[in-house]
Amino acid sequence: MAKEGLSGLPKNNIDWFVFIASVALVFLVCVPQAVYPVEGPMLLDRAFTYVTGEFGVVYVLMSVTTLGFLGYLRGRLLTCLTTALAE
């Protein structure tokens, strides 16, 4: 039986699809930046301008909501760690 982590879930519980998709997305953004250091920032600027122009306020609200949710998760994690260490 797999050992349980602090959250009660098995330690080796990795969602490989999400992991590989995330790594691929990071490489898709970083490799062109390294290969084309002059054109890379211009491409990112065009992409950012397109996204903010098309989605406007929704883009900003979703960004703030995401940051708030990550802050909430951080607080929950710290609470779980503090509780687990106190036991």
C-alpha cells in the first residue's frame, strides 16, 4: 500500500497529462525566447496585447481571481502543515 502524505493522499499521485502539458507549454514559451532573443519579446508583447485587447476587463478579473485563489490555497497549505507538525 502506498504511503500517505500530509493531505491523506498517496505520495506518488502525479497527473502525468497535466504535468507533461505544463512542461510543454513552458518549453513552447521559453525555447523561442532563447533561440530568438530579439524577436521573442516582440512576439510576447503582441500576444499580450492581443489577449488584453480581446478580453480586456475579464482578463484582469480572472488574473486577480487566480491570484486570490492561490493565496487561499497557500493559507490552507500552511494551516495543514502547522496542524500536522503540531501533532
